[in-house]
Amino acid sequence: MRASKRILGAAIGALLMGSVPAYAETIKIGIIGPFSGPFALQGKNFQAGVEAYMALNGKSVKGNDIEVIYRDLPAANPAQSRALAQELVVKEKVQYLGGVYFTPDAMAITPLLAQANTPLVIFNAATSAIMNTSPLVVRTSFTTAQTTTPLGKVAVDEGVKKVITIVSDYGPGVDAENAFKKAFEAAGGQVVESIRMPMNTTDFSPIMQRVRDSGAAGLFAFLPSGPPTLGFAKAYNETGLKKAGIKFYAPGDLTQESDLPALGDAADGLKTSFHYAVSHDSPENKKFVEAATKAIGSADQLSFPSVGAYDGMHVIYKMIEATGGKQDAQKAVDAVKGLAWTSPRGPARIEPDTRHITQNIYLREVAKGADGKSINKEIQTFPNQKDPGLATQ
């Protein structure tokens, strides 16, 4: 104990003598995401959101330069995600962690945060329960329960009384299934069958046949955005379900903008609910889309993970302001509880009790924009939606 006090005293003395800087000259932020492999476009959108924010808001906060360090996690791999987080904290000495595309990876990182004295700002991973695993987690993306819940009443209002649900069998998929079923049944609908698929499913033809055989008038689906969602949406059209009049409901992962060119006219009329569309009409979004397009290189590649990263950087910058550049994870997180701002997606707020983002959810329909290209056209707004999947709400 005496030795520890001597070391601490020497450090304080050095600080007072000026041999140690009074504040960190460079604050490092570690971003973990899929920058290669099948989900590389999602990681590319993380990076576009980060770079857009820094282009519009500067690369320093209160005199502290900001350095972003990226680490590649091509697919869900909890052991690797934990190792990458440890490397960033111990070797690179990052003060903040951000990114994380898949829920299992977030769950592997959160136990490290308290000892590392490092907050984690989640740009995507969408299971409600993540927020209960550490008080040092803040989320700027969404949850599947949050984006899905409005669809239950929408389906019934459109005359659909029987639905089959089809989801990938992991945390967000289960959340989506439960949220839709609860809302749909509360509105008077009936779920006739629920299918949970392995995450690596690529052949959806047998599942589409089960939809046809179920007698359902509509289907609800959730899969992780990327190649699976593109394949599923194409199968819905190619197996004749769309032509047969079986209505399609899903959160916006299923019609992300980067997939719309590949889906072509087959996507027209598909309805999804989500927190963001690249076509969202606001001055803030137009400025963001311009900066993010410049960062990613092509407007056709821009999708929803970019706005989660953009707003994640906004939250991290506010944390740095509040701590004066010093490493204090709890003070940083406390500083953004209740933080409200106008995001490219619309009004946003970090709830003090859950540290999750409250935001508008939009019903969108795939339609042709003014330039003839497919967009997710917002047709209805569900304002100020919290996360119904969090027990504390």
C-alpha cells in the first residue's frame, strides 16, 4: 500500500512539475466492426458515419486530438471480439470503444468495461438485453423490438389477420419475433406458425413453401442485414409469394438501401418499419448524406449503420467534453444520460434509465424516387419510441 502511495505521489509530482501533460493530447477511440468478409459493407458504413461526423464537427475536442483505430471482426465471433477489445484497451490504450455489429460480440465485450474504465457506444448490435449487462454501455442504433413493434398494428389495419413469422435464430431474431407477435395479437391478429432459422441459412425456397402451406395472409421476417436479407427478399418474389398477394412485413434490415439496386422492381411495395431511411427529408440528413457519401465513395452503398456510427461519435464527443479528456468511464456515461439532439434520422434522446436511444420509427414503402431509383419512402411516423424490450421501461 505504501509503495502504491509513493508511485501515485511521484506521478502527481511529475504532473505538477510539468513533465506529464495535464490532459491527453490524443484521445483514442477503438471501433470494432466487419470491415472484411460478407458483412464488409456494414463496416464500411460504420467508417463512413465516423468520417462524416469528424468532417462536419472537427477532429479535436477541447484541444484534444481524436484518433480512431479500427479493428476488423468479419462475422459474429464472441471470443475474437473480446480479444480485440482487450487489445484496443491494453495495447492501444483507447479511452472509448464503439461499433459492434452483432449482439453476441457486444455481450462478450461488456464484462470488460468496468475494469478497463472504458465506455462502449454501440453503433448497431440490436438485442435489448445488452443494456442490462453493464452500466457503461450506451446505444445509438436501435433494437429489433423498437423497430418491429409498430408493424403489428399496421398489419391488422391492412386487413391481415393471420401471419407466419420467420426469423434468424439468435438474440435480435427472437426479440423481433416476440415483439411482432405481442403487438399483432394485441391488435387482434393470429400468428399461425413461427419459424426460427440457423443464421447461416441461404436456401429459402423450403421456407417459402411453408409460408404458402400455412394459409397465412402475410409473413413477418427478420434476418441480419447483408447477404441473408438480400437472398430472403429475392426468394419471396421469385417463389411467387408476392404475386400470390401474401403481404410482406419486416424491420428495415430487409430492404436496406444498398440492397435495393439488386432487388430491382421486385422490391416495389415492400413495407418495413425502421429508425432511418437515407431518403429522410430534413436539412440535417441532407448534410449527413452528402458527407457520408463522400466518405463511402458511392451513394448506392450508404445504409443505416452509417447513422448509428455518426450519432455514436456525437455521443462520444459529448463524453470527451464532459470529462475534459480524462479517462473516467462512469462520468462519461453519466454525462450523456438525457442527452437530446437532432439526428439525421430525426429527434433523438439517450434515456437516463436505460442508456438506449429514443427515436421516431417510420413505416416505409419501397418506391421510385424522383431520379427513378428505388428508395424507402417514409409514409407514416411513430414518434418518440422507446425500447419495449427493456424491462425497466
